[in-house]
Amino acid sequence: MASSRLGARGQCLRLLKTRGFLLLKLLAAILAVLLFCEFLIYYLVIFRCSWPELKTPEGAGALGAPKAPEHVLRAMFLADTHLLGAVRGHWLDKLRREWQMERAFQTALWLLQPEVVFILGDVFDEGKWSSPEAWADDVGRFWKVFRHPPHVQLRAVAGNHDIGFHYQMDTYRIKRFEKVFSSERLFSWKGINFVMVNSVALEGDGCDICSRAEAELLEISHWLNCSREEHCPRGCRDRQRLPASAPILLQHFPLYRRNDANCSGEDAAPPDEKYTLFKERYDVLSQEVSQKLLWWLRPRLILSGHTHSACEVQHGAGILEVSVPSFSWRNRNNPSFIMGRITPMDYALAKCYLPREDMVLTTYCVAAGCLMLITLIPTGLVSAPFHFGRRVLRKFKTM
């Protein structure tokens, strides 16, 4: 009697031990999947990105003397992060999207070591109507997601979701945005000029905010033109001299184009949207304002956002405009950002893709199916149908 009890107790302990090992294996597998999908995958994907090579050779100077190397600036360009707000942002959606952007941004900072990061508008999703309390909360979450070391500069231009479209924007919203990201329109570093445009204010209807925005751009245009002159003209003598290089234009709305029909690449607009005509002052800037910007600033490169899709357009005398896709899974299955190596006279751009959302979800689904099979096999629930089918086949064979 005692021996049977001891045998039953031993059998029970072995069963508990087996189930305990199974549970530990399941927990380890779940943690491994989470670690891969929420952390390691960002390193594996972004590790493949590299800074582009400048094509301009460092040719010899006069009489064969070596030319002094130009300063090279490493810049990252993001667009349309759309941090969700208090009204339309479900807590789970916020958690998922912000974690994706945080891991992508922090991984890119660590692996790529940029010197400056530009965000091309629509930093927030609800800046156009958020209360002061909601705005403060959004700003706090933004600096958590996009935290960066002191030696890395972060700059942003305003988008329609940050300050509202033309009919919504006001001085209060603009000042609120500029308090976080600076009101500086002209930014020069390493001999490179960047002009950061509030493209929402370029409606061209003569409103107070629009008039001030155009006056600022005309002032910058005059300043840049003064710096291009070898001998300082009379009207330029009271100004600090800027680098003589043509500026890079950064804005939220793209310059005017009919549609995205000529855009290509895996992150271009879907085929059913490519031929939809853009609405001026809503999807793109008007033709008149676009021409003014090209005349006034004479940029060598333009980067914009807003459309959430990639596109490259040539304006005027070969001036390239790059529309940067959205950085968030909320707007794209395959987000990306632009990497640029820039000198005062040249630039080279490359695109870096982030992990695809469908790939992460597929990984989770496959892992869940495998774990379910591992759990059910010891119980016999999985093997029972196979044994039943085997018996049925034997029965038919004997008949």
C-alpha cells in the first residue's frame, strides 16, 4: 500500500517537473520572440543602411596641389511622425506606434551617428486643435521618443497637423510650435545653408501671417544673394556674411506637381492613388508660390513631406525635390528615412528602410502557431487525429 502511494507520488512529481520544464521553455520562447520583434529586428534592418558616397572627386588644385577636403555633414531627414494626441489616439495605438518610432530612431542614432536630424512637418497629429495640457503631454512624449545626445541637433518645420491648415493656423499655434523647435528660418552649419520654410503660411492670399512669412523669405533671399557676391555690395555691408553655397530647402508641403504618376519605388504612392490630381494649397503648394521659392532662394536641393509616400521630382534647371515618406507604421507598412552626406558644393542621398509592420506581425503569428503546437503535442490532442486517420486507412486496406 505504501509502495503504491510512493509510486503515485513519484509519478505526480515527474509530471509536475515535466510541465514545469515545458512552461519554462514556453516562457523562454515567448521572451525570445518579443526580444527579436521589438528590439533586435531594428538593429538587423538598419545595420544594412550606410551613408552614401559623394561622387564629386577631390581633384587636384592649381599646379597639382592637393585640394583641401570639404567639411561633410551627416544629416537624417524624417517626415510625418504624427504622434497621436488625446482625442484620436487610443492608448494601445499610441504605445505601438511610438515604440516603433522610438526603437527605429534610437537604433539609427546608435548605428549611423548623424550630426543633425530634420523632421519635415506633421510632428504631431493633433497640434491644430490640442489644448495646452494635451500639447504639453504630446511634447513630453515626443522628447522621450526622439531623445538624442547634446552633440546631435534636431530641427523641425511646421506641418498642417502641427499648426492647422491656412484657415486654422494662428499666431498662438505657430509660436507654440516655435517655442519647442525654434523660430530660426535660416540654419548654417559646416558651410551649408538650410532654409526651413513654414509652407502652411504660403497661401499667397495676403493674410497677415502669410505676408510676414513671405517677407522673412525675401529677407533670407537678399541675405543669401549678398553672400554669393564676391565683393560685398553697398546694401549688404551691414550683414554677417553667410556661406556662399546654394541653400537646401526644407518644408512640409511639396512644390507644385500634378500628381505622383512619375514617382517610382517600393514606397511610392499605390497605383490607385498615383494618377489622382493634387489640389493646390492642400496637397502641394500653388504653382505661383512654388515658382517664387525657386526664384527667391535658388536652392540646390529640396526636401518635403506631407504625402506620406516617396517621390523624386526635377524642377527648373535640374533642381531635385525629394518627398520623404512617413516615419510611422500608422501611415505606411514600410516606413523609411533619408540619409544625406552634404558639403557646401555637393550632396549624396540614400534611403534607409525600417522593419515592415507586416513582417513583424507574420513573425508573431508563426511563433504563436509553433508555440501552440508545442503546447498541445504532450497532451495528445495533436496526435489523436493522426492516430484516428491511421486506423481508418488500415481498416480500408483490410477490406
